[in-house]
Amino acid sequence: MPSPKSKNPVRGGGSPVLGSSNGRYDFMSLTKPLNRSSPPHQRQGSDPATARLRASESPTRRRGSSSSTGSGQGLPEEDGLRLNPSFIRVALSSLLAIDLWMSKTMGVCACEDSSWGSVRPLMKLIEISGHGIPWLAGTAYCLYKSDSATGQEVMLNLFMGLLLDLVLVTIVKAVVRRRRPAHNRMDMFATFSVDRFSFPSGHATRAAMCGRFLLAHLVLAAPLRFLVVLWAALVGLSRVLLGRHNVTDVMFGFWMGYVQYNLIEMLWLSPQTLQGLLGQLA
Ligand SMILES: CC(C)=CCC/C(C)=C/COP(=O)(O)O
């Protein structure tokens, strides 16, 4: 049995850079923790040859001169730091590519002649059910028609929550300024300036926030509770199927709306508080 050493090309007098157990060459892991029990020259990552391999892997090194790798010196500290950001950048770019690919693939109702074009009218109906205007108008109407203090209190806080949602979504959209998917046909009704931006999905934030609100204050029967959750999920799904948003816009929107409900609970306005506020304004 030939010595493993004789089969492996050894570079720079260090331990073999390539491992070979069954005659197949494969790179020794550069990420394994140092094996303190083995003699220093066999430790991965600490010998000049492995350091050279790691240096040659470094994107910044590939572009630079090879002189530093010729000396077999270990990586200077800052090189290690430069590798981490490039790894993070690669990971984020990959996630973005997956996001765009999934969103494009799922945009099957983006227009009438899309693969699921016949479902588009139903998705548009779901889109309207999650629009800010019907929710604001409906809540204001219920607040006006309510004849109990509790009902008025609940409707008032839902109305304030809807306004809070609009403000926060507008701010985030205006800051992030992510364009909507290229396959989107911007035929939504009653949009305003920042609605040309995609991140986050205002429908998703509203669906999550109102869904939690309804479950906490207005809907008790189990079948109805299930329908509320189903409605919220369909609103989010419709955003991607219609091509209005990328998947990450909707996922972040759900999270943001879920958290917004916590804000509503924290800032809950009782009728007394509101009367006091209105009294001060008068
Ligand atoms: C005009 C009012 C009161 C609300 C705007 C509602 C709207 C068009 C939000 C955008 O939702 P997406 O970000 O999900 O497309």
C-alpha cells in the first residue's frame, strides 16, 4: 500500500494539501478546527501549503500578486476579515437570486394571458379585500354606527392601527425604494407615490395586523378564526401571484404587520384617553 504521502503532491515542504484515502484526491477541509493532538506540520490551516491554498482561495488574493503566497506566509489578519464580507455578500446575492426566481415563477396571474390568467379576477378581488381604503372606510363606518363604549373603543383602536400601518409602510417603502417585479402590471386602484415601491407589501402588513386584531378582539368562533387566518394568507399569496411583490416583500410584510399589532396593544387608546386628548385639542 503506497504511502498516502507519496500519492499526494506536497507543496512548499508543508503537509499534503490534498488528502487521498482511496486514491481520489479531495481538498482537506480548511474550516475544520485545528487538531491540537496532531504534530504541528500535519495541522490543517497552519502549514504554509494550506495557508497558500487558503490565500489562493481568497478573491482578493486572486486579483493581487502571488508574491505573498510565494513566501508561504499565513494570511494577514485583515484578509480573514475581507473573506467574511465576501461570503456574506455571496450568501445575500444567492438569497436575492432565489427570491427573484421564485417570485417570477409564482407570478402566474400577472396578466390575463399568464398561465393562471383566468384566476386573476379572483386575485384582484382578494387584493381589494386587503386594500387600505376599504378597511379605513369600513372601520370608520363601524365606529360611527357602534352604540357601545366597548365597540367604539375597539373600532377606534383598529382605525388608529390602520393609520399607523400606512405611516410605517410608507416610511419603509420610501427608505428601501425597491422596485416592484418587472412582470407586474401596475393596475392597482387608489395608489399613491410610494406604492410604486415593492418593499414591504402593504397588503401583507395590513392582513397580518388586522388578522391578529380580529382574532384578539372580534372573532371567537373557531371556524371564523380559521377563515380569518386563511384570508390573511390568501392576501399575501395574491401579492406574489399577481406579480405585485417578491416573496421577501410579503414575508417581511407579514412579520411587520404582526409586530405592528403589538404596537397597537402597547398604545391602546381608551375612550377616556381619547376624550382627554380631544379635550386638550378643543
Ligand atoms: C391609499 C390608501 C389609503 C392605501 C394604499 C393601499 C395600497 C395601494 C397599498 C399598497 O399595497 P402593496 O404594497 O401590497 O402593493
